[in-house]
Amino acid sequence: MLRHTDSAGVVAGVQCYEIVRRDGAWRAEYRPESDSGVPLPGFEVQAVGIHEGDSRLRFDIFCGDQ
């Protein structure tokens, strides 16, 4: 589950996407979460959204120690 660091509760659900290459372009395709309770395959990632003033919202994405 996605969690806000200042909040002990869950603030958002999990949404799974797979990055696929089609026709020479990379796209994020939605993959429904399995209700089986089995961990989903893939990498553990964290996305941190940053919004400064009137600028766009941008995300830094971390995978493991990178």
C-alpha cells in the first residue's frame, strides 16, 4: 500500500503498471492487482511527488538503493 510518511494510515491503494515497448515507444499499461494475496512479481519502487510553487508536479522514482 502507498503510505504518507506523516500518516499512520493508508492514504491510497496500489495500482500496478507494466512498462512495455510497442511500435518503438515505451508505454505504461495498467495491470489489475491480484486478490490472491500472493506478492506481485517485480521491483519494489517508491515514487516521491514534488510540487514547488506554481510549477508542475514531478516525481522522483527510486528502486532499491537507486
